[in-house]
Amino acid sequence: MTDHVAHEHLSTLKTEQEVAARNRAAAERGDAPLLPSERLWGFWEFTYANSALAIATWAFLIGGSVGLFVGPKEGIAAIIIGNIVGVVLTALATTTMTGRYGVEQFVALRSQFGYNGSRVVYVLAVVILTMGWLAVLAMMFGRSIDGLMALSAGEAANPTGVKMIIAAIGAILLTWFIVAKGPTSIKFFNMVVSPALVLLMVAMLYLILSHHSIGELLSMPALAPPFEDKTLNFIVAVEVNLAAGFSWWPYIGNLARLTKNERTAFWPNVLGIFGAAALGEIVGLLAAVALGESDPTIWMTKIAGPIIGIVALLFVAFANMTSMANILYTSIVGLRQVGTASVRAISWGTILFLFCLIPFGLVIFYPQMYDGFFIFLVWTSALNSALAGIGIADYFFLRGQKLDMRSLHAPQENGPYRFWGGFNPIGLFALAVGFLVYVAVFNPQTLASLPAFKYLTASVPSCLAAGAVHYVLTRLFARGRGWGQYP
Amino acid sequence: MENNEIAWQQELTRRARIYEDIEAGDRFEGTMTKLDYTGMTVLTLVLVVGFWLWGA
């Protein structure tokens, strides 16, 4: 009898543990808020994770682009100014709320845009950004392989040729294969690539400094300044870096929810994302200006010679694959989270492949995107800066840093975040205003700007305008209609 | 299937209640204080103004 009771007790305990593990796994995927006791990352763990995300080959690309507009001295200033402002505003808008409540970022966004509006924001901010980056990184992979083959054969590289396109398509297919196998394979690549990229940056910095003194480097001119007005060139460089800082908006909120508390969710971004990205960009900038070439796949062979150049290019190709796998995986996990039942019904491998179709198209039909990739980056800031402004206005000034976990996770059809058919017209209107203010102040496509751009940049007015419109209209109209459970 | 859904809703309610209790008792650990926000503002301003004067 006693044995029977003990056996039953053990069996109940086992079932409870299984249920608890299942619930926790669901919370980790974002279906429920993570409890403080379930969150594992302290300050240094999050700093390391952040640095690993920020130290990627795109830092070389952004640094090289800065070198087109300004010389190294102005470029370093632009990198620091743009990144610190972008990263701090983005972290305020996303990590403070996810770090406090352990809530998934796009679930929390239901309180700002409505449960359907948050889906629209996901598609605009995450899907488009990720597809663009996938194409750019695949082309960088393709150029590395093309450069590598040219170096081995002693021929001139053809960065927009057929070999590059075939290699870039191969990179996307390989990324699809890696991600389709699941997160374990990605984790392995991350463990190897991040520390190795730091070593590569240090080695590149050493090689640059062994050829040029710091004074010589700092006095070098820009590669292709678009304007005669030096201040305007400098502000464009700051804007590119603001865009780089704001481009973390789709990603860092969901990393921060794994940290132990609000403070641990915020400060590591300043050390990890800002510090690591700035370091990588500065190396890319110095190399580009010193060697007269903004494309890392070309300056690496110039700086390091054929043998080390081949190794460096191989490594860059490998590192690109890792970044591609990271962003593809994160985006598809999120897409399934915010997607409708029909999206969730598509198999993992199929949805990954469908997602890769547009990057395929960009690689084949628009390979010029790589050389002007900063234009794409700056376009994304027109959205991300407005999203940051709305996030800060809503969470800090309208809600007093309080979110209702019950309403955010309950069935949404009749909940307080239904707004108007699942869309918050105020939040979406504020987003549109922020976007239009950005494009009016500075057109990323043509680089045409208003005189105010020289003093304000475009991301900062966009962020302020979106936040102010969201705040004022919510105060005026949302409460009376019972929208959004504002206090 | 329906039982699973009910159990999951109960789990969500449990988690929400934990946060409501923490909030009601003002027991959030490691919250950002005025000192954090001041430090963040000063750091940003120092970097922006310092590098503007140095590089622009």
C-alpha cells in the first residue's frame, strides 16, 4: 500500500515536472512572460551575448561606408555619436519593458499598436530588414569567394560577375539548410565565430597601424565625399551610424527578456552592442580609408597579402554565413509567433525557403545593392527611429512603466488591445508621421536634405515627432474610447 | 485539446498574477533608478559633445 502511494506520488511529481518544463519552454519561445526565477543572464552573460551579435562582418561594411563620406577623424566621431544615440534610444524603447516583465517584444507591442498592428510592425521592421541583410551578406560571401578564387588564380576579381551570384545563392541555400536543422547547429557556429572575429579585427588593426602612424591615418581624406560642404558629409556619416544604432530595434528586446532584471537588460547594450559595433566599424573605416577601398572583401586582400588574404576571406565568408543563420532563425521564430494560424501551419523548412525567395531575387537582379547598402540601412532608420520614439512615449510617459501581463497574453479579440479591429490607428499614424518626417528631412535615396538636417539629423526629429504625435493623440482620443487600457 | 488550452490559460494567469503581486508590493528587483537615467544621459551627452568637438 505504502509502495503504491509512493509510486503514485513519484508519478505525479514527474508529470508536474514535465508540465513545468513544457511551460517554461513555451515562455522561452515568447508565448508567456518569463518569471524572474526563470531568467538566467546576468550583466556579463548579456554583455557577451550582445557583443557576439554586434561583432559581425556588417560592422566592416558600415565602417567602409562611413569612409566614403568623411576621413577617419570625423568618421570615428560619427561612429561614436551615431551609435551611442541610436543604441541608447533603442534600448530605452525595448529592453526596459522586456527586462522588467520578461515579456516577448512583439507581444508587448500589442499595447502600442494593437494585436494586429504589432503584426504589421513585425513585417515592416523585421521581415524587410532581415531580407535585405540576408541579400547583402550573401553578396559579401559571394564577393569573398570570387576574390578568393581570383587571388588563387592570380586574376582580377569580378565583384558583380556570375561567380559572385552563384556563390551568393549557394550561401543562402546553405544558410537555409543550417537553420532548417535547428538552433543547435547555429550555436556551434556562434561559439567559434565571435571570438575569431575579434582576433581578426585586432590583426587587421595591427596590420593597418604597422603601415601608417595614427597621425597619418587621422589626417587621411574621405574616399568619395558626395558634397563640398564638410559638415553635411559629417552629418550624413552620423546618420548612417544612427541608422546602425536604431537597426538593433527588432532584436535586442527579445534578448533582454532573458536577463535577470531591468538594469541588467539595459546597461550591457551600452558596453556590448555600442562598444563592439563601434570597434568593428572603426577597423572597417581605417582599413577602407588607408587602402582606398570601402569593400572589405577587397581591402582584406590588399592589406594582408595573398596568403593571409585567402585565409581572411575564407573566414569572412564563414562569418557571414553565421550572421545570416542568426538573423534568419530569429526572424522566422518571431514570424511564427506573430503569424496567423495558417502561417504557423507551414512547415519550418518550407517557411524558411519561402522567406529566402526575395533575397534570391535581390542577389540575381539587384547585385548593385551591395555597393549602396548604406542606402538600404538608412531607409530602415526611417521606421526604426519612429518605432523607438513611440515605444518611449508609450511605455514611459503614457503607461508609467506598467504593463498588464494578463491582458497582453489573454485572447485578444475582446481584450483592451483590440483598439480598432486589432489595430491602434494612433500608433500606426504616429509611425507614418515619423517616417514622413524622416524622408522630408533627409531622403536616403537621393541624399537630398532640408537645412535642418545639418543640425538635427533625420533620425532624431523622426523619433521625437513619432513619440510626440503618439503621446498627444493618445491623451486626446484613446482614453475616451477605452482603447489600450491607458491609466 | 480543450483541457490543454484550459491548463495553458491557467498557467498564463498564474504568471500574470506573480507579476501583479510583485507590482503591488513594489518588489521589482534591479529597476532602473534616477541615478541610472542620469548616468545614461550624462554618458550620452559627454560622448556626443566630446566627439563632436574633437571630430566634426
